[in-house]
Amino acid sequence: MKSILFVGMDVHKNSYSLCCYDKESGEISREVRCTADAKLIKKYVLDIQKDMKDDVSIKCGYEAGCLGFSLYKSLKTIGIDCDILAPTTMHHSSKNKVVKTDKMDARNIAINLANGTYRPVHIPDDEDLKVKEYIRMTNNFKKELKKVKQQILAYVLRLGYNYEGKSKWTIGHIKWLRNLEMDFIEKEILNEYLAQYDLLVDKIERFTSRIDELSHTERYEEKISKLRCFKGVDTLSAMTIQVETSDFNRFPNAKAYASFTGLTCGEQSSGDKRNTTSITKQGNSTLRTTLVECAQAIVKGSIYAPKSKRLKARQKGQSVEVIAYADKAAERLKKRYDRLIRRSMPHNKAIVAVARELACFIWGMETGNIY
């Protein structure tokens, strides 16, 4: 029988720590540190196979981190079997909490590989990966825009100006900002802030337009058009949910998908006592944030208010079953939110509960379980 040796790799930008583990003998050997180069890992693997008397196969693995999928793809290209381990699913001994070094991390990865006490990270295809990076770039610029808005509001408030209109960052509010009477230096500072604001707004509009174009490609159009039938889910949100998940069918049920988003409660129980904790926040943070934002839009307004023109336009052309499923989800989620608020649950906590259930509805839509 062909034996298998497991190579744990603790990887960083500039260096890799490698260690070989033999499950049959329990022996840990060949602990080395090398420069960050996939070719050196191949040399390491070939040296192991050369020194072994019997024919062996090698399985490598590393924790998901800053390198993303680049090392995985490089190793696959040169013929080395590799898994990316999801850190939240790995087994850790109590010693790892006391002593943590690259050497110890490599050992722990190798042992987890051998015992199967982990879940491999899903590897998206190249198209999904590229679109995902584009969307994340857009979200990064949105965060910058939010920061610039806060800086502008704080600056004019320090100077004693306070906008008396109902809503900020409307046409009227921006016109008010541009027409403020200030000293030369103060006006120059405000203009610089507003120039940065205009630049970011233009960029985000361009990025959003590009994402909208991508959503109409053959690969995404059908899936995205169904997701947009949900109240509170626009094109950017739908694309984010799609590419961050990649394949909904890898989850056996809605509960498993909700767990992947990190929106399920944790648990600390002992004996007859069962205690639930706050949400785990394990899994995909971008997906979790997007679902929470969608949930905030869903709970607005009255349950029995007529559908908006924008929602009707998004649902146009879809089957009766898909529209009914999306409408049922909106009504149920709004009722759930109102019920939780009446029970004096904090707003944010109720929103998270709605977001979790929304994830279940989305799984049903994408897998065809809408009946």
C-alpha cells in the first residue's frame, strides 16, 4: 500500500516554514525554513521522495491567509497536491495557546492534514476570483468615500456651520457646502476635501457601472436577476453574494450556508445548561456584511406597503414562482424583525437575525429549493 506523508506549511510573504509528518509512525521530521518560492517546496518534496525507500505520495497544506490562492495555484501547476485549510475549522491543542511559533504552526497544519481535522477552503474558478477582487476594490473605495464624508462634516462643524436640511449628501447639501462663506485658507481646505469627494464619487459610479455590465454576462445574468427579486438586494449586493459564495450547491442545506456566513449563534454549554453566545463571525466577512446591509433595507417601511417601482422593474420577466418566493421572504423577514423589536431586542441584534434568515432564503433561490 502506498504511504502518504503530510507536509504542513506556515506561509508568509517572505518565508515558508515546512515540516513533514508521518501519520503511521507519528514522526515529525525535516523541519526547515526557506524563502517564499514554490520551486523550493517542490525541491523539498522531491528530496523526501528520493530519501524514502518505499514509494510515497505527498500532500501539502497551508492556512488561508495573505497569499490567497496564489501559492495553491503555483503548487498545482508543478504537480504538488495541496489543500488550503480554513483556520476556524482546524483543531488546536492547548499548547498552541501558550507557545506559538512558525515551527509549531507548521507542525499543527501537518497533523490536521493527516487526521482530516479541518475543512478545505473552496477554490473559486478564475472568473469568479477576478470579479470578486473587482467588487472588493469597489467596496474599499466606498469605505474611503465614507471616511471623506465624515472628515468634511467634522471640519465644517468645527468651524461652526451646521446644515439644517433633512438629509445630508443630497444635491442641496452639497450646494450648501460649496457656497459656505469662509476665509481663504478655510475655503481652500474645504475645496480640497470636496475635490476628493467628487473624485471618489466618479470612481465608484464607474466601478458600479462596470459591475452592472458583468452582471449581464451569460455566466451571471440568470442568477443575478433572481437574486435582485429580493427586496433590499441590488446588483452590487447580488454580485457580491454570488462571487463570494461561488457555488451554492456545495452546501447541503440552508443551515450550512448560514453557518458559512458566520451569522449563526455560538454555544457554550455544559451539563444540563445550554447557553448560546453571539454570532460566530466565522467564514466570509464580506458576505456577512453584505447580508446585514441587505437586511437593513428589507425591514424599512410597512409590511403591507405596495412594492416600489424599482423592485417591480427588477422582478419583471421572472417566473411567478421566483417572484412569489422573493415576496414571501420580504414579508416573513419584516414580520420577524417587528416581532423581535416588540420583544425589546436591540435593533442591531434583530437585523443580524433577519440577515441570517435572508441567507437561508438566498440559498433556496440559488439551489432551486423555492417550493
